Amino acid sequence: MTDKPISDLSFEEAMAALEQVVGRLERGEVPLEESIALYERGAALRAHCEAKLKDAEAKVELIRAQEGRAIGTTPAEGL
């Protein structure tokens, strides 16, 4: 794992760190206290990844809007 603060991690770095956390928790080879700390880190990593994805989605929507394409649409019911 990296010593870099979660807020400084790229999406890819955060996903890799999250995968490591999940792997360690799934193996069940860590003591309870460490499991709790890992779970907390995993939750923070997940939130960071979600924020990065939302930011990327907003940028894509902005690009689409600048190109004159429809944004933020949802399919009509029954289609």
C-alpha cells in the first residue's frame, strides 16, 4: 500500500489499493483491529473512486453539451 493520502491518489491507484484491501479482508488473515482499519480505508477508497467517476462523468457531459448533443437524458418508459 502507498503512504500517499487517499485524496492524492489517481482513480487507478485508488482502485488498486481498494482491491488489495478487499483481498486482505476476504482472506481473513488479519486481526480484528486491523480488519476494522482496513474496512475504514476501503470505505474511504470507494468514496474517492466514486467522486473521481462522478467528476469524469461531469466532464464528459460538458463535452457533449459543447458539441450540441443531448445531455442528462433518460430513456422514455416502455422503450
